[in-house]
Amino acid sequence: MRSQSAAFAFEGAPTRETSRAFLEQAIRTRTSTADNFIVTVPAPVAPPDALLRAFPNEASILWDPPQTDACSGLGVAKTLTPNVSAIGDFFDRADHVADAASPAPRVFGGASFAPGAAQQMPWESFGDGFLLLPTWTYHVGERAWLSLAVCEPESPTTEQVLEVFDAIWDSLERPIGVIPSPVSVRRIDEADHETWSRQVEDIRRNIKNGVFEKVVAARHCVVELETGAGSLDVLKRLEARFPGCTRFAMWQGDAAFLGASPELLISRRGPSVLSEALAGSTEHGDAARMMASSKEREEHQLVVRAILKALDPFCDSLRSASEPSVRELPNVLHMQTPIEGHLREPTHILSLVKALHPTPAVGGVPTNEAIQWIVEHEAQARGWYSAPVGWTDAAGDGEFVVALRSGLLRDGKAWVYAGAGIMADSDPDAEYAETELKMQALLGALHGDGR
């Protein structure tokens, strides 16, 4: 990325006048050789949702992790194929005009659970995967920054840009923080209990015959939003209900894929990488049984071993916690093992994502046989559910989570998904209850009534 330093450094609290003047100057002096032009200015600190509420019909992404900076985006300046060469070529041809302290531009997106899993209704606008650069990106942590990206030969007029800038600044200075009122919803379609039980028994039979060690089976329900529930309202409820999870959203046309994931797939900052195994689940008050369960322990260790095996070729040091801990969420408990490593040589985060996905926490063991069973037997294609979503930048750094506790909103309906790891001694009724417990994360946010 060709970075250009600002003519002056921004000091003190950001002001509309200073940021506006810098933005205007950058647009007027944009060189014709810049295929991809990005300018970043300081902005007021506000919730990341505040940008989206300025122009809700233009919302494109939300990325809101619990411990690192959040981002939100309006519009789409560029859509890219999610591979290392395409991303590298894009950033190589990009000019970034900004103060030296500003964050590097990011592209956001993800992929489907498996090739072809998002080709049919309701997922067809998402396809097998993409990464996008928003037209406007709001990046907020201890400080906040607002970026404009222009990736077309014809720039918007300076007046048009400044008009949008003023509307965004107004929204950031007066963010809306009220949690929306409850709405009415009604289940209209879902995989029935009897079908689920047959599928679990089929997986158990195949495990006993040596075909699998584990398969993560998923089911879905379709909810009709009788009185309406906008995606921004659902995200606001998820923020209140799951502050320790990564809220994410991707908008494509009239569809919004969103959720609050508890599971980190991979994070890279320079040579340091972080991952985690999150497998084994139970309800509140049942942690002791879960931690003592041979089924839960075995299921969890399959995930730990698979992640270590996938990352080992890239790392000169790699370690996991010696014992799993309990991860407590508002509606469920999980068994969790953190994993950290040091890269042997620079490796793009997309290469790490490719090596890791799908982990046995969402696919199974062996991977190929488990994925084949999932594709052939699950009634509703998963789309991007349980797939990687996240971001990367020009350095190949980034963060991807597993898209759990998630669903797709479209045409006044929501498709809600949840899965459970099936082992040789799994009980169909208990596993069904686990998926219902997990579904309540998003269903409760759709209701907005605490359920």
C-alpha cells in the first residue's frame, strides 16, 4: 500500500472543521494514477452502530469484538475475491492518505461453510465468499477514525462527499443508544425432532462402523418477523445480551447475515497468532458434569488436536492450555482451550483460515467424510453459518471468528441455525436440546424480550 503522510499531524480532540478540511484537500489533490484511493481522518468516539444509523439503507459491515477495535461500514467501494493474491494486488495499487497514527485500511467478509453451500435461497446473494472495502469505514477504539474509499475512475464530487461526511459526523456526535422494544415473531418452519433423531442415529451408526469419529450436525428454524425487526435493532439487542462475543454483520442486497460469535478461529498480529478450541456445551449449573464427561472431553480434544495440527506447519512455537476451562455465556456454557503460536515466517491470515476451516468444532473428524455427510443430509444448506468471517489488511494481519449464534434476515423472515457435535454415545434428545439452547441467542435478540 502506498501510504502518504498528512501535511500536518492531528493533535487533540478531533474537530469537524479540521477533519473536513483534510478530507476536502485530499479529494481535490487525488492523483489520477491511484486506482484505489483511501483517505482517513480523525472522528468522534461513538458506538460503531452510530455510523450505520446515519444511513441504514447503505449499511455494509459491522465488526465489533469484545477486546479489540470495532469497525462499521457504509456502501461498497470494492468487492474482492477472498484469496491472498487478489487482496495483495488490491492493496499494492492503493493510495492511503492519512495521519501516521491512523489505522491501516481493512477489507471485511468471509466465505460459505462449504463450496456451494450459499448458492440457493436465501443465501444466493452471498455466494462462496468475498471481502469488501466499504465506501465509508468507521474504526473506533480509544480513538476513532473515519475513512473514505474511492475505487472508481470517476470520483464523487467534493460537494457530495462533504454532504455525506457532515451527516455521518452528526450521527457520531449524537449516537442512538436505546435498546429497541420487543417485537412479535412466529416460527413457521424448522427441522423436526424426529428427523433430527434419525440423523443422529445415522451418524452414531457410521461412527461405530469406523466412518467418522465425530460429525457436527446442524438444524435450523425459520422465523416470521410479524411486526418487523430491523437488522440494526437485532444487533443492538445482541450487544446488550452478549457483550463478551464478537458481533458481526454483512449486508448483501436485501439480506443481512449477522450474529454474536463466541469462537475465535484465528487472529494474526505480525508473527503472533491466537486461536481457540470451543467444543463441549451445556446449560448453566451443569459445568461440573460437562467437565467430567468423557464424551465432552473427547469431543473437545478432537478440536484441540486438529487446530494444533493445522497450525504446526506455519509456526516455530505453538502451545495450548494444559486443561480446558469453562467459558460462560448468558445462555450456555462451553469448554474452551486457548491456543497461541509464533509464525516461522510471514503468513497471510487468509492462508491460516484456509488451513483451519472447518475445524472439528463445526465440521467433524475426518473432515472430508464429515463435510460430505453434512452436505448430503442437512435439510437446509448452511450458507455462511459456522463459516469464517472477519477482516484482513495490507500486512496480512487480521481476525476471523466462526460465524456461530447467527442467522440470515431477509424478506421479513429470519433463518436461525445451531449445531451440536455428535459422538458415538450422543443422546439425540440431549443434542436437540443443546441446539435449541444455542438458537435462543439469536431468537432472543429477534424477540427482544429476554427469552
